Amino acid sequence: MNPSIMIRTPKNYKYDEFPAVRDSQYVIGINDELSILLVADGGFPLIDIVGANLELTRQFNEARRQGTQVVFTVEYDGTIKLPLVGRLKVQGMYVRQLEDTLERIFSKHYRDPYVQVKVLNQRVIVFPGQGGSAKVVRFENPNMTLFEAIASSGGLSRGAKAYRIKLIRGDLKNPKIYLINLATIEGMKDADLVLRPNDIIYVEPQERLIDYLREEVLPWLTFVFVASNFVTSFFIIRNVFN
């Protein structure tokens, strides 16, 4: 019944427990899109004095005039390519760690460098409890909570089980699966949970018997009814003419 329901867990399944100390720092990975602001000398744009890559310098200057950003993508080998610095391994770093690393590198060449790193493609996937309504929600801030993600997706669907929300995190070959209950006040402490990019939020839908009967059983009953009427009519007509 209801074969469209995903991510079923067996009875008495042992869900993972949230760690006592929840680490909200993001670890940079392959294909991440990074916006990196580099300034020195009290705010003087560092890119203006980097002559190693004139085309990239032009892109930065144009982007700054238009109020947009130049994006560095973490490549397949976990590196990004920066002017003057060259290729730098960033995969596995925290954002704060990358900022400190770049400031240390540029301090050898420039006075009082300042670095700000933002990950632009952070997102989670939300299944709010009804087919056809799943959404990919981008982070509006680095510390998006479960409540914010559900609200951004439009809220829980009618018939969703607020007491059975599954948070799937990590490598899908061996993920962590947490069970959250938002149907009670006691469960709201987990709603303030800071999400991580690529988390999957799956709200279980109710297994609706009436919908199942209407969509799966009724067509067969109709077929049987029509077939039986046809057979009955055939025998009645044959008996009349005999």
C-alpha cells in the first residue's frame, strides 16, 4: 500500500543520536563554489595590485563595479586557482580555516591582509510529506535551522507526519539518519538544529487507506463489475432466445 513512500525504515530501527556538542562549521568539498574577498592595507583591494593574472583582475574589477561576485569552483582534485597564490588545496578545510590560511599566505607579501570566504552553493533538499512538492532550499545564511528550511519550502504538506521527520546526513552509502518529532513541544529543541549543506529532510506522509482504495483497488473492482455485468447479460440474452 502506498508504494510511493520513500526511505522506509524497519520496525524498531535504531536511529542515530544527535551529538552532545553540535559542530556547525562547514567542511569545504569538491564542486563547492567559493566567493573569496581579499583586501589589504586597511581595505585596499588586493586584486588591484596583483598583476599575475590580468584577465582575472579585469573580472574582479568589473564584478566589484557591478556589485556581483567572482566565483572559484573547487575542482576534482580539491583545489582552487587563485591569482599570485596558484593552486591551493582547500578540500576538507573549514571556512574559517581557509580564511586563516589565506591571510597567513598573503601576509608574506602584503601588510595586514583580510580574507572573507563564502560558500555560495550551500543547499538542502526538503520532502515536506506530499508527492510533487519537494524543493531544493538554498542557504540564506550560514546557520540555517530545520525550522527555516521547512518554512522556506512552504511548510509541511497536509497529511504529513510532523512526528516523523527524518534528517539524512553525510555519505548516502553510509548516512547518519536522525528522527525528529515536531508534533510536541519537547521535540522543538531539535527544530533549532543547524543544518549542514546537502542534508536531506524527509517528512513521512500518512499512509492513506482511502486514497489507496480509490487509486489502486477501485479500478480493478470497476473492471470486475463491468465484466460480471457483461457475462450476466450474455447468459440472460442467450436464455431468452433459447
